[in-house]
Amino acid sequence: MLTPELTRLRRILAAAGWSGLGLIAIAVMLADFLARAPLGAAHTGPVLAAPSEAFPFGTDLLGRDMFSETLYGLSTTVAQAGEAAVLALLAGGLLGFVCAHLPRPAGNVLRWAIGAFAAIPALLLALAMVALTARGYAGLAAGLAAAPLAFVRAFDRARAAGRLGHAEYARATGISASALLNRDLAYEFRDTLLPTLARALAAVAIILSTMSFLGFGALPPHRDLGLMIAAARTSYLEAWWTVAFPALALMLLILLARLAAGLDEGERP
């Protein structure tokens, strides 16, 4: 059990994570206003210019302003990851909770079947789905790939809650199964909706960026951070800023999402 001090620290870190995600959301919404150049505008400065007062993040191989491109790349990543995280929440978390309230044999079969997919790395699932469809479905693939783990977590959490004393008492008093489901669903969303969404956001951001880095994700001109990092592979030794700033933006997004999600007792970051 977490001590009061650790619980307080976790709440502070979660508040910091959500505050940071809020700032990122504001920056994304104001990207066209904050950017110093239009999306993909080439030759706005010298080729591979180092960070300076004129170009705070430097320029890339095409003379594009890296500050603007990183901001646009972050916008693309956040938009795709946000949609995929909602999909993972609905197809995983909500479905897992509902299945936990099915008759035990049916629920156990579904838990075993989805658990088998949860044992496969989500990135491999997403790559397989994109390989069978098209790159344009990368966001959908990432959301569905993250859903099995969300399903398992929600299912196990609901089953554990159903074994508690108050749940047993409620069933013994004759409360209908549908009424119990509605009550438990309200508590589930009240207590775990935001942490589950933040955890899914971190997971799908990693999946989407890795897929783009490998050539299975975003399509130009709408480059995400993973595609920007991949494009800088040929120049990062002599122009470190072309990969450093997109990578830092991606790391910040994932870190803030994980802080916002918090950590369950015994869970690794």
C-alpha cells in the first residue's frame, strides 16, 4: 500500500502531467499563430543552419525552420495520438469493463482471448494491421493495438471490485445486475477515465512515432515527430538539432502523459 507521502507525490505529479498536457494542447491549437513559417515552407533560411537568434531550433536540409516544423510535427502527433487513445479507451477499457459483468464462463473466454493479443507487443500488432490495410490507417491501427492491454486492465479491475464486500452485499439484497452495472460503470469512469486515457495517449504516441520512423505511419506533407526524426538520420551527426528537438518534443509528450496517468502500486514507469 502506498504511504500518504507517496500518494501525495503521485497526485502532485499527475497534476503536473495534466498541466503540461494542457499547455501542449494550447500550443497545438495555436500552431499556425506560433509558427514562424508555413507548414513545409522550404528555403526560409540557410540549409542546416545551427540554432541562433534568427532560427532558435536551426534549419533542416531543405532550409525549413525547425521550430515551426517541430510545432507542426507535434500537432500531427497529438491529433493522431488523441484519436487513437480515445479508440483504445472505448474498444479496450469500456469493453473490458462490460465483459467483466457478463456471465463468468463467457467473460473468462473473452478475457483469455483478448489477453492473448495483449501478450503481443502493441507495435507488432499495429504494424501487422497497417501492412494488411494502408498507411492511412496508422491511427486506427495504433488505437486497436493498444486496446487489448486496456481491456485486460479494465476487466481485472472490474472483477476485483466485484469480489469486494459491498458488491457481495448489494447482490445479496436483490439489486439487479443492470443496476449494479450502471453504478459500477459510473464509478469506473469517475475514478479511472482520465488515468486510462493518459496511459493510452502515451502508449499510442510511442506506437505512432515508431511506425512513422519505420515508414509505416504519417504521410508527407503532414509529418509527425517520428517521421521528422527518421528524415534527420542522414544529417544528425553534423546537424544534431534536426533530430534533437523533435525527439525532445516527443519525449516531453510521453513523459507528461505518463505523469498524468499516475502509477498503480507496483507498476513500472
